[in-house]
Amino acid sequence: MEHGNIISYDELDNQVGSFIHNNNEIAREEIIGKSDEGRDIKAVHVTNKDIKTEEKEIVLIIFGRHGDEFGTRDVCLALLDWLTSVNAKRIIDRQHLIIIPVANPDGCFYNIFGLPANNISNLEKNSILRLGEKYLPDIVMDIHSVGMAKRGFNWGGLEAVIIDENADAGEDQYILRQMAYQMINDAAKAGYPFLLHTTQFYQNLRKRENLPTDSGFNNYVNELLYKYSHSLTFGMEVNHFAFKPEDTAKSGLAVIKSMLRMGNFSFPWEYYTGYPNKLLCGDFLCSIKPKGINAHERRESRKNIWSKRHLFKPPYNPYREMFNDHSVKITVSYCGDEEIIDGITISFRVRGRPKIKKLSINEKSTQYYTKKDICSTYLFLDSGRIKKNDILEIVAEF
């Protein structure tokens, strides 16, 4: 039996409205669309308004895309409540959260699934997708909830963090898995066992059981936002059958809090603090990254370079060579007709902590900056405008 005390659509909408009214120093509302029956689709922005958004990471968290997934309502309200706490202050100081409490108002009002499982709906195209294109989130979390039975399966006490196996540029699969493992470990410390799933898991279930095509996990908004601007994207399944509402809320919140803490962390291969979505081409040895003096500029640069990543010619993606043990050469070759006006950042890694004697681009000395991890040094240098058929040759001597 599903847990009792289900929060109705009207109750949820009223509580979200009260949250905004009572916390207007950190919260505001944006109407991003209307349902078929005329209900508003709302985005709740939560951040420290005294700190410029240009300096912050952007987080998009989506609830209520499927109207019969009652646990998402519990997690949403728990998240909003936690964001008013002292423990969340460092998060809202450094990050701008955009929370969609009910992505599918009609479905939530009638407590029915209400959107296609294997295709993005016009409702989502005209609301969530436009919102993502406007704000270019650094990370997206799409929250779902399962009961005892979902599309022909008995899901028991399942809870899962979900990554997209199709996110395959650069080191994305490694990065997504490392972050998911951290979320799962933090949830376990809070007493909630989560699995790691990919979307392939749901597709395989459908094929094996010969179920209708509407039985797969639906994360098409995530897929499109990844393709549009290289947002890191995750899904989550909480459980509203095995748990009481307060446990459903705590389990989902444990994963979200873990994710948000990583947004205040500086990953070893990234120079700046924030979510690790800036490795656009290449790998941890050498890569192309966005350029900018603040988070906003790097977001715009990320979107621009990401749309042109296929124009960095193979094998220059970029290409790293090492002819001896005290020099590295990186080659970047660009063949796009459209210039990259604001330039790119090139990053590469050398073992240990060598003293850099000289670093040049096309035989001209250039400035650079560095970051060290436990076994190596990362060097970063910013280029100027990238034109068609430009070839950059970076040489480091140490």
C-alpha cells in the first residue's frame, strides 16, 4: 500500500507560496509556463541576493514531472525548508538554485502520470527547456519517485541515482560516476541505500519483459540540456512505498545536499571552484575548457565552445606529445567557419611538481596559471580569438 498522507497539488502549491512569501530575502518566483488546463508552472529561485549571480554556479532541480510520483513532493518541501537553515548558508552564498516544484501541474492535480515516458512533451519544451536555455545550468537533477509497482515491476524499496550513459564527451562518464558515488555514499551515511543506475538499465528492463514503450525512465529534458550547453545531468528515484513521507524526504535530501556540496568544491582538474562541467574536449592529460573571469562568462563560453567541439580536428582534440622527460607539446587545430571570438582555455597535466622554465604559444612566451593535485601539476593558459584553420602549438619546458 502506498504511504498515507499524500500532499495534494493545492497543498504543495500553497506551501511553496508560503515559502516564497516568508523568505523573500533569498527567494523569488518565476512563472515559466502554463499547463493545458491553465495552471502556472513555477520556478523558485533561491540564493543570497546580496552576492552577484555572475559569481555563482547555477543549479536546476526538477520535481513533479510525473503526477503519480508522490515522493517528489516530500523531497521538494524538505529541500526548501533546509535552504533556510544555517547549514545551507554556504550553498546559497555560492550557488543560485532554480527549483521547479511541479513540472506537470495537471498530472499532479489528478495524481496521474500525465506525460509521455519516452518523449519530451510540448509542456516541457515550452517551460523547462526554455528555462535551461535561458540560465545555462551547470548541473541538473531530475527527481522521480517509485511506489510498489511502476509500469509492471514491483520496485520494493528501490532508490537510485541515475546517470546518462550517452554523455560521452571528454571524461564525462568518469566525472558523472565519481559524483554519483559520492551522492550514494553520503546517502548511505544518512541511512538510505541507493543504487547507481544508467538509463540503459530501464531500457533493458523494457526489452527483457517485452513491456510497452512507455515503461522506460524519462530524462529527455536532461539529455537536451546536456546537448545544448554541457550541463551535468542526473536523475534520482526516491521511494514512496517502502518509506514514510519523512524518510522519503530525508533520503532524497541526503542526495541533493551531497550534490550541492560538490558545487562548492574545487575538483582536481578544474582551476575554479564549482561543478566539473568544463572539460569540453580532450581528457585529464590535456583539454579545452571555457574561458572567463567569472562563472557567468565561463557559462557563456562553455555553451559556445561546446557547440563547436567537433570542429577541433582529430587527432587534435587537443593533441599531447612528449618527446623527452622535460617538455610537453600540445597542439590545437580548429576548422570551424565561425570564429570563437572570446577564445578558449587550454589545460594540460604533467607528473609531479616540476619548475616550469618556459611556456609558449606558437613560439611566443605566454602567461599561465597552475594547480596541483597529489601527484601532478595542471597548467592553464588562455588564448585569444580562435579563427578558422588556426593551429596553436603550446610547448612547456621544465
